[in-house]
Amino acid sequence: MGTPEFSVPVLEALVDAGHEVVCAYCQPPRPAGRGKKDRPTPVHLRAQALGIPVRHPVSVKTPEALAEFAALDVDIAVVVAYGLILPQAILDAPKRGCLNIHASLLPRWRGAAPIHRAIMAGDAETGVCIMQMEAGLDTGPVLLREAVTIGAEETTGQLHDRLSALGAGAIVRTLEQLDGLEPEVQPEDGVRYAAKIDKAEARIDWSLPAVEVDRSIRGLSPFPGAWTEWNGARLKVLASRVEDGVGPPGTVLDDALLVACGSGAVRLTRLQRAGKGAQDASEFQRGAAIAAKERL
């Protein structure tokens, strides 16, 4: 049970490990692209290519959906970024329950946006947890956890891909060792909630310290993308690093996109103008050329 690109390596790993995947559940196709035609989700497309039946109910809480799920008579449901709340009847239907792959080191960053929030908070590490699902939001006991260090210049997009691969390996190991794993009840201390990203958070506040500006830029990349204004137009900033620099906040300090913050400065290393593709800073400067002393 999964929907976005993050979930695809998990589906592939289960198939490669020899498990019989009897059905893939995902969110329904939704309008996308210029033509606004219904577009199947990444899991939908990959499952079809693998010859796996696909179901995409709008809700899994209807009597029909519950009956169809129960009729599958599965041993385990693997859930990763599915996007729908599972009712107790679904959690109880598989013989060995539902296992969730969550992209944080629980109990830190329960909720919708754990990868973004870990980078935005300046966490030194994160990881994945394989959790036995229960009715609460990411509250179930943890069967297996894998930690990774967050790189100094790593973006959410880059960390997303690493954690997706890590989760795929972790769920295969969990299923291999399932009878010997001791569920670890999550402690009450250290609980933090990863609230869904609000687009209002994406505007860069240059008055903040450089370390916070940098975390925000990297944590919001590639989506929704931290942004600032330049020449009256919106400019997305997709990658950065902290450097030394002093000046009024938002002032460009050199010809290579070093921008002053409330304290310190950030070097902008990847940008995107409205209607254009993303560019590394050197390429961007050959075309747009934001000059020293300009203000963002």
C-alpha cells in the first residue's frame, strides 16, 4: 500500500525478494500536466508493469472496500506513504498485521513531512523505522530501525532518495527476521510532529541567521521550493551552503551569489526562475547575472 515515487523501490524489493504481492493499493489517478488528464501514481504504473493487480479506492473505509481487502486473505500488508488513514478493520485483516515504513527515527518526526522537518530542524541524522501499525499516528512499536547521517549540503530530494532505498532494504530484512524481532515500544520522550509543509513557509526570511536560511532552502528543495523576489519576480532557491559574510540581510555580496543573512551568509548554488528549468549557480549567472550589491 503506497502511492508516490518514494514507495516504488519498496514494491520492487518485495518482488525481487520472492514475496508474492497479491495486490497493490494506491491513491486514485488525478489530473496532472497541461492537459489535466488523469495520471496514475508511480506505484500504480510500476505495479501494472510487474503484472500486479492495482486497486485505488477513494476510501478504504466503505463496506465494499473493507470486504475486498479482507477477501485477499494476506499474511502482511506493507504500507509506505500510502496517503490514506487505515481503519482498524484494515489494520486487523492481515494475519501478521500491517507494517509501515516511516522515514524518521521514531518517535521523532511522526506525521506527514519527516524528511523536510529533519533537515529544517538541523538534525544530524535521520533514518527509517519499520513499525507495526496501530490506530495512532505513527505510534506503533518499532521492529527495526536504520540510521543515516544527513549531509551538510543535502536537500530533501537527495535524502528522500536515500531513505527510499534504505526502507526497501529494511522491509526485506524485517520480513526475513520477523519471528525473531522484538517490538520496541516507542518512548514518550522525544516525540515531535512533522507537520505538513505549508507553502507560506517557503518565502525566505533573510533576516534569520544563515544556518536557518540554509536549512530552510535545503529542507524545502525540490518541493515546494524556498523562494525570494528578484526584479519583482519570484526566484526559487534549491540548494545552498553556509559561508562567512556580512551585510544588510538579502544583499548579494559578490558576483557568485553569496547573500547576507541576519548573521552570516549563504551561497546560493542552484536556482530556478519562473517558467524555467533549475540551473546550477554558474549557469544561472551566465544568463541572469545577479550582481553584487543587489537586494533579494
